[in-house]
Amino acid sequence: MALELLAECIDFVSIATRIDLKGAHMRLARALEEKLMDVRLRDKLIAEGKITREQVKDYLQKIEDAQKNATFTEGDEDAE
């Protein structure tokens, strides 16, 4: 199911590129990249040769640390 959705996204990005939707294309390309690097799919895609470990490493190095956006509930002793 997920791979079929991924294939549809790839097709849509390909079409968007040809139409040159600029901003929409950039958002779609980012969404596709995030889907490819989703930890739930990543190992399978590496095993199938659809992405490489080097691509994963590059992706992980360029993403922002979102720790500053974390919120904690009261009573969570690990938060302190």
C-alpha cells in the first residue's frame, strides 16, 4: 500500500516538474524526500536499491534538530 502511494507521488512529482508549478513542486519534492526517508520505509527501500545509505546519511545531516520544539507534560521526570 505504502509503496503504491509512493509510486503515485513520484508520478505526480514528475508531472509537476513538466508543468513547472514552482512552489507546489518544491513542496511535493520535499514531501517525497521525507516519505523516502521515513524510518518505517527506509530499510526496505535501501534493501530494494531505491535509495542508498549515503542518501540517508546526507538527509539526516541536513535536517534541523527539533528538540527546541519539544513540549513535556507535568510529572515527566526525564524532561528536567
